[in-house]
Amino acid sequence: MSSNVEAINALRSVLAADELLVGDAISDKYRQDWSGEKSGDLSAVVLPRSTEAVSQILRICNEHGCPVVPQGGLTGLAGGATPIDGCVAISMERMNGILELDGISGTMTVWAGTPLQVMQEAAEKAGFFFALDLGARGSCQIGGNISTNAGGNRVIRYGMARDLVLGLEVVLADGTVLSMLNKMVKNNSGPDIKQAFIGAEGTLGVITKAVVKLHPQVNGANTALMALESFEGVEKLLVYAQQQLSGQVSAFEVMWNDYYKEATTDGGIRAPLPADYPIYVLMDQQSANPQQQAAQFEAVLEHALEEGWVVDAAVAQSHADAEAFWELRDAIAELLQAYAPTINFDISFPISSIGRCVETLKEVMSSQFDGIRAMFFGHVGDGNIHVVVGPFPDEATGLAIETAFYEVVRNNEGSVSAEHGIGLHKKPWLPYSRSAAELHTLKLMKQALDPRNILNPGKIQD
């Protein structure tokens, strides 16, 4: 701890009084992210306003071997921003704002602490669309989104955070600043170094700025909620809709009956369709002029009904209708509170395997954990399934459920984390998705870029 005291004294010499918080000045908000993972004892919180300040902070901490935990909006669900004992938390909240919006290149350059919703609104005002979107949009920050390679609601059409990032500025553990603020889609001047920091959860460097790709503005969406008898119908609907709508399907959310029933009872959401169908799909087609494409959208639904893939459907007739459909999908926040403690699985499989894998997971629950509630839903159009299990009686049961679920993931070549990251929570299960050779390579990268292991130590892997 003495080295940490020395590090804090050195930080005090280069930071303003309001940029270094210690003791009682540290707010509880810096002690935990949304994952609920147990926090260690913070030594200090630093609130830099510039890349130069981040560089000085990391150089000092590296010299003294003081661990640093980068923090964004603290909305993560895997414990990636959870403090560890003796660490300095580096909050990016003051490195906030849009540096440039290039309307010709279709790019936006921002500080890492800029909230996602601020970027979305700035893009819209300028006649563009920033496609990354998730429920925490008002609180999460783009640096954290990139550090966890966030996914969200629109991945099926626009990709993960990785697909929207053109350039980054990153500070390494020793204070070296890597300026990679590329604005070009085409740039094959050697390996793309920035990719190493996307999804690394702050373990290889601290992101300070980003250049992101903007898309043409959308002015609304055609939206429908559909009921189906089987996952085979879901697969056929997805393929057909993508073909007929020329890849413009911008959301393809699936809710199994267990989730739909809970959302329309305890979740308090009005049921647009009866709650006795096996499976439901919420589909969006975003465009500049939804009215022009309404007939094409409805023709897809009519064909699906004729083929028997879809057995009932409701089409949004207004923006309010569409929002009501999405409230049904977003009811998970209330359900999590109602059924705590819960295990919140964020897993993925090849789309063609999802139906079979979900049935296997349901069989696991009924045969091994009868009486414990499980709700299945997810983005599905990108292979992502969320499962909420709970409440469960004790930690031993919770561990048994996780083990059983992740064995299904491993046996079907899926991912233990589709979009939430690894952090602390998924670390024990990472070998279920990554080979020993991959994990060894990650260790080599860590040793090369952070030999003193000060950057978010203990996250992702030891």
C-alpha cells in the first residue's frame, strides 16, 4: 500500500484539487457498476480532462506499480469497471463532448466519456444516424461501449461497436499515447492496431478519443409483433425478410412464451397478442421513408402468414404503437427486480442452432432445476440469446445452473458472452468459448503492452 500512497502523492502534484478524490470525497457511485460484483477498497478516483492528463496518470501509476481501473458510465453487467483493492479508478466523465462531426466523410470524433445518447442526438441533428443503441444509452459512455464491444438492438443491420469504429486514441500503461484517429473506411496500411483495444475492457490501454462511422438518417420504422408456433418458423421468417427487404431488417427480437407471459403479467405491459403462443418476434425495418416501404413490409408479413410460419400478427399503425411493442421487449428491467436474485445469461449460438440449444437449456431447467423460473428472449437475428433464471435458493444452486448452461454453450461452439463482456463475472467461463492457444496469445499481448499488470488487473483473465 505504501507504493500507492507514493503514487497518490505524485498524482497530487500533477492534478488539480478537484481531479483527485480520496477518502470520504469518493462517492459510492465509483465503487460498483451495474453488475453488482463485489468492490475492492479504492485508494483514489481521478477525473482527468485531457489525454495529456491520462498519460501522466498512467505513467505515474505504472512507475509505482499502482493498479488502475478505467471507468465509463458504470452500466456494465460483467464487472469490468468494478474497483479492486488499492486501485486508482480513472473516470472518463469529464472527457466528454463531440470534437468534430464531418458531414462529408460521415464521421464523428468524440471524447471517450461522451454519453451514447448525446452522440445519437448530435448525429440526428446533423442529418445522420449513429447506429449503436442499447437500453443504457442515457448513462453509458462511448469509451466503455467500445471497450466492451457493445452490441444492442441494431446489430443485425449495423454490426457491433467494433463495426462502427474507424479510429481511436489510446493511452498505454506507461503513458504512451497511440493516436490512431483514422477517418477512412479503407485503410490497409498494415495491421489495424486499434482492434486490439476494442473489447479489451481497459486491460491493454485506456481509450481517450474515438472516430465513429455515421449512417444516413432514418425517420422511422415499420414495426410488427408476430406470433409463431416454432423456431423453424422464426428461421424461415428471418431469411425471407432479409431477402425481401434487401437487408433493411434493423431489429429481429425473439421472445419465448415464458418471457412474454411474465412481461404481460408481472411486467405490467399490455399484451398486443394473446399470451398462449410458443414464440414471438418483434421486427423493425428502419428507413428514411417508412410509409413508402410499408406495402413491402406488410407483403412480407402476408407471405409469412400464408406459409404458416407466422400464425398471428399486429402491425404498428403509429409511433406510439411501435413504442408499446418495444416496451414489451424492454420489460426485462422490471422483471429482474421482481425475481431477484437472478442469473442473467448473455450467450450466443449460430442462428441455425438456436432453436435446438434453447430446447436443450429448457430441458436442463426442467430436469435439474424444476421449480426455478427461466425466461428466454434475445436479439436472435444476430445469434444472441438472453436467459434470466431466478430466483434461486442459494449460491451452490446458482453455480450449478451456470455450469450446466455454459456446458451447453461449449458443446455447441457458442459464446459465454455475446455482448456484455467478460470482466469478473464471466472470467471463470472464458475457457468454454476460447481455446488454450487463444488465451495464451491474450496473455502475451497483455505482457507486451502492460508488463507491470496495472491496467484493470484480474479482469477477463489472471
